Amino acid sequence: MAPDAHTTDHLNISTARNDPRLLRFGAFLRRWNLDELPQFWNVLRGEMSLVGPRPERPHHVERLSSEIPHYLPRQLVKPGMTGWAQINGLRGDTDLPRRIQHDIYYIETWSPWLDLQILALTLVRWRNQAELP
């Protein structure tokens, strides 16, 4: 991000495609999902899982819990580095309610086999699909 990008955090905006705050190097990291690598530290510390719903910003949690039925169970599981929504192209600036529905589906149908499938598909679909035309 560009210097002072944090000054717009009060607007509760997420990084959109072609965001002017994003530097060329940051765009490269995001395009190839290299910006996710530091989250391995959170996995090793036990704060995150490899597979699970992606964490949402707090203002999204407050708003969506009143807008989407059955949203709160999503907050009871550990967040993950990758998940069902991400391998189905719902990452970045995408339809948030649809992404939440995919996360709820993952929670309701969880199995070790599903986690293995998601991990395998993450490796196959490793480029950020939100960046693809």
C-alpha cells in the first residue's frame, strides 16, 4: 500500500481492483497470493487454520450478522488461509453475501476430505481469480 493508506481505514473500505493506494509491488504480491504467506505464522501459533472461512473486518461482521441469516456460526470456527469460497472465485472485491454463503456451506459440510480437496484446489487455482478477466 502507498504511504498513509491507513488514513482511509475509517471509511471501512477494502482494497478494490485497481485501487490507487496499491503500489505496483503490492499488486504483484496480491496477484500471485504472496501476500498470504505471513499468515502461516498465525497458523503455527494456532490462531488460524489452513482451511476455513476467511476472517472479515469487524465492521463487516457487525453489518452482516443482521443482514445474513445464520451468519454468526461462521464466527465460531477458526479462520483459514484458504476456504471453499476462495477456491470458487470469491476472493477480494467480490459478492460478500455469496462468499458468506459458501463459508456457511463449508461449516455445515466439513470433513477432513473436504479440507484436503480445498487444499488441493488451492494449489491448482493458485492465481488470484479476482484478478483474472
